[in-house]
Amino acid sequence: MRTFGLGIGIVTFMLTLLFGTASAAYAEQDGAVPEPEVRCVIDDPRLEELSGLAADSTHLYAVNDGGTRLEVAVLGDDCRVRDLITAPTDPYDVEDLALGPDGTFWLGDTGDNRGQRETVALHALSRDGTSVLYRLTYPDGPRDAEALVVDREGTPYIITKDVLGSSRVYRPAQPLTSPGPTPLEKVATISLLPTRTPGGPVGMAGSVLITGAALSSDGSVVAVRTYTDAYLYPVTEGDIVAAFSREPVRVPLPHERQGEAIAFTPDGTLLSASEGRGEPLRAVPDAVGLVGDASAGVEERGTGTTPETAEDGPTESTEHGSGLGVVPSFLIAIALAAVLLAGFGRRRR
């Protein structure tokens, strides 16, 4: 996603005002978290808008924003592109990449900065270049989303990118059908406090915008990232929805120009990368170990779970999150008006 001109300047100013003055609280650092270290530099022009990462025991995989075909780049330890896995399907706006339990690549074609798409899509890409399209519909209207995670049972979760820091988590309400559409259901909310971690294209506001997600290879930790930080949630018995009700470990990812990509390696290392040619691939070794043993019992957030209302979705679902605290409604209205003026325009094709 690229941002341009006066409109994004208005958004930056108004959201910085919102988070910088209306909310006295900021996310605190959770203990001694190591700084990310540079592994290599991604300098291939085909990955100038790097948006998603995944990893297995042999390679790193990456997807770029946009394009006229499905394309997963296979990277070596030196960040050089060794191969391309492609399919002729023409996506709209791929934003994230996940590896399914059977090794299938799942591409999250969910970008919708203008809030106009009647359906979004997932593409299941096999290593032989065949792909399957699954169209999806939200229960509550168009949403912009840049984060995708697939659990160990193969269930995909889409996480929205919300300008006020309260992102929604959706999953298919019934088995996926191709081409669909398959309805989604809202199952959780992730609410983040702003941080002072430097980086990203929109200042402090970028610290609450979720741009990517990943699941550790053993399924014990799910991570979401913003432009500036990663949040690691412990997962018990494969329940990702319940994980989002727990307090995460925050891992700062400072000074990334437009950080959107995140992944775990099989040994528990957390990888992150940014859009832009010549940007580094960085690593936090043993990030999974920072979270500890989820099975030992993890204290849930102070607000606990809140039943969904009829307006928000099915009553049997729950939403989780710590919230942003009390924010004057007039500042929210101003910020939303600024977002509408800016439109978060993006380049298609």
C-alpha cells in the first residue's frame, strides 16, 4: 500500500493528535525484548512492495503488493530470489502470505483502502503452480485488511486494519467453497494502544494499524504486526480466537519505512521486513520463547470478553481487546473525516 500527498498528511496530523493528546496511556514494554538484527537486504525490484512473508525449514517466501498474476518469490538465506512460484490468476490486491499445514501458500487478496470491494479473496497456491480461488464476504460491509493467518487445521483468519486501533478478526462461517463467495463471521477484536516506536509512513498512528500476521510452526504463538511493533499472543490447544484475549508480548520493530511483512522460522525466530527496495530483513531470535508456556495459564486482559451485539455479528461469538481508553468523540469524528478526505488511494496494477 502506498500513501500520497496532502490527504495522507491530514491523516497523519489528525491521528497523531488523536493518539498523542487524547490518550494518556501508551503500550508499555514487556520485559527485556531483544532488538531485531539484520539478516540480509532485499534488493530485488520484484519485491519493492513486499507485503507478506512465510518460512519453512528450507526457504523464505515473499509476496509483493499488486501484480497481474499470483506470484510467490522463493528466497535464499542471502535474500536473493532463487525461484518464482506463479499462477495466471489475476488478483486485485494481495496483502499477506501464510503457509497452510500441508505446505500450500495462502495469499490474502484482501486489500481495500477505499472500502469498495463487495468480496475479498483467498488464493490457495500449490507449489506446482495450480491455484484455487475462494471469494469471501464480510457480515458488516467492506473492510480493509492486510493480515492473514492460517491455523494448524487450515482455517484462515483475516485481521482488518483499523485507523482507530480496534481491528476485527474474521474467519469463514462455513466450509470454503470455490469460487464462492463464502460468508465470514467476526470472532474477535484486537485493540492496541499507540506506542512511541519510531517508523512507518504515518507517524504514531501507524503503531495501531495492523499490517501483517503469522503463526509459529508449532502453533504455540500467533503474532500480529503494525508498522512499528509486533505483538505475540500465546495459543493454547490451537485456539487462536482465545489467544487474542490474552496479554501479548510487544516486540518493537523500529525504523522500518513501511513494515508490513512478518513470519516465524521453524526455530521460533521472528522475521520482519518493509516495503521499499534495499530494505533489510530483520530477525528476533527465539521470539517464541519470549512468550513462555501458554499451557501454564495466561492471565486474560482486564476487559475480558464481551458478547457480540446483534449489530456486530452472531451472538455466540466473542470479542476481545484492551481498548484505547476514553477518547473524546469529536476527535474521533475529525480523524474519520480526515481519513475519508484522504481516501488512502492506492495504485491498482
